[in-house]
Amino acid sequence: MGLNSLCIIIHTTMAPVRLYFSDLSIAEKIDVHNMSLLNKSDFIRIFSSEGIFHVKDNKLMRAEIKDQPIENITIENIDFIMDKSSIKYDVDWYQINPYHISESIDVYTYALPSHLPLPSDTLQLILEKQDKKVNALYFYAETDDFNDSIIGTFLSGLNLC
């Protein structure tokens, strides 16, 4: 089912949600200078036969992913992939298989622009870069207790619709 700006869906399962932009080229249109940078962090993501790991603050953590089905949705004529999977980290890891693939990731977390009429903790924009190139762009909310009009307001504030 396609969604558009006239259709408001209320999400109520109170799970974390990530709304990934389907088209990463949209990152070039976003002026982050009008947004408040909440946090800049980096980590190393490792893929091995034992699982997916993150190294952050010199701690090796195994990602425990509880996968959920993804949904393709459209809000304000922009396509998203909604992911309600939850990720927790097991910090009691001290070594991994020497045969693995790793990547260094820089993560930028932005708050809603201050002129928008929404609480700043409602939704965040996450920009992930690898080798200075955007490899993920998504909205993140601790719960999916929001509606499409909040996303639409954020998109308007970013001059994307």
C-alpha cells in the first residue's frame, strides 16, 4: 500500500524505528547547517562468521539483532524503508575470528531544526559516513509512536518537500 501526504498512519507498538531514505542522493540536498548537531561519534563495524560486532570506546560488542519485517513507505513523495528491528549489544567479547571484514563509520546525529513546532526528542536525523561518503541516512525514534505528519514536518524543515 503506498502512502502519501494525505494519509496519516499512527504507529503504536512502542518499538524503536528507523526510516531509511531509499535514495541516498537526497543527502546532497540536506543543509545540516540549519540543524543542531547532537552528537558525532565513530565506531568500527566488523562482520565475521561469529556475527556483527561494533568497536566503540575500545570495547568489542556483539550486535544482537531482533529482526522485524521491513516496510516500504512513501511520505511526501519520498520513499523510505521502515525498519523496526531492535539491536542490543553484548559487551562481554574479547576476541573475534581473524578472518573478518571491518569498516570505519562516522555517525552524525541531528535534532529537528529549532523553528519546527515539534519536541526536539521526537525524531532525529542520522547520517552515517564511511570514507567521507554517505552510506546511510535515516530518521530514528526511540518508539514508533509518531505519525507521518511529524516526518512531513521534518522534511519540510529540510526543504525536501
